Amino acid sequence: TMPSMTDLIEGKIPDQLRQIEINDLLDRETVAPNERLLSIAIRGKSVCITGAGGSIGAELARQALDCGASTLILFDVSEFALYSIEQELRSRALEKSSNVLIVPLLGSVQDESRLESVFKLFTVHTVLHAAAYKHVPLVEQNVLQGLANNTFGTYKAALAAQRVGVQ
């Protein structure tokens, strides 16, 4: 973080600059995760993260690995984003001596049959759905694509999970 322009002009410069923490960006108090619920949904389970290559999906994948998922299905439409989070998680798993199975899969949440086959093939217990377009001005200029991905993609992911019997 850096001091404001006013503070700089007035000579109010902190002794040390620091990295921005996520709490600096939140406009609310943080909420601690419920460890018991996380354990029930993730520990020893096959977990699929849609949108795993995005900022939110990648963080969910990191946390699922840390919570002891047995299998992490990383599902994303972006090859580069998927590759990046896969490499990071493999390295993290090695550091933790985790034997988690990490499976990167390309696909779109708009493809219900692909989702269904993935959920079935890997006996997915938990789906963490983070596949969405989040840049509001861009989505406002691409309304139909935003609707197809964010609304219908979510609907199709839920239907596929229901059909297969995801917990």
C-alpha cells in the first residue's frame, strides 16, 4: 500500500510500504470459515472446482487442497489458466507431501453433458462453482454471453450435479 496523495504532500510517509492484504479490499468484517462444514464437504472427498483458473476458483482450489481433498478436478474453459493453477497446486501438494489427485479438465459450464460425464467419471462429492464472468463493464457489453455463461452455465452445472447425485 502507499500513502494517499494528501499524506504524501503533507509529508506523512510511513516508515515502510507493505503488501496489500485481502482485508484491505473488503468493505466488511471478515468471516472465518466453518472448519466442521469444510471438513464434511472436502476432506477425503472428490471435489470439482468450475472456473478453477480464475481468481476465485483458484483460491477455492488452494483451500480445497489445504483442507485435504482426495481428488481435485480443476474445470475451466481457459487452457492457460487451467495449466497455471494445475502447476501451482502440484507444487503446493509436493510441499505438503499430499497425495491428492489433481485432474485438470478443459470444458465449459455451458456444456451440461461434459459436466455430467466429469461428475460421474470422478464420483464427485462436492462442486465448488466459480465459473462466471466477473468484469461487470465487459459483461454489460456482452449481455448474451454473460447470461449464457453466468446464468445458464450455473443452471446446467446444478442440473448435472443433481442428475449424477453429487452430495
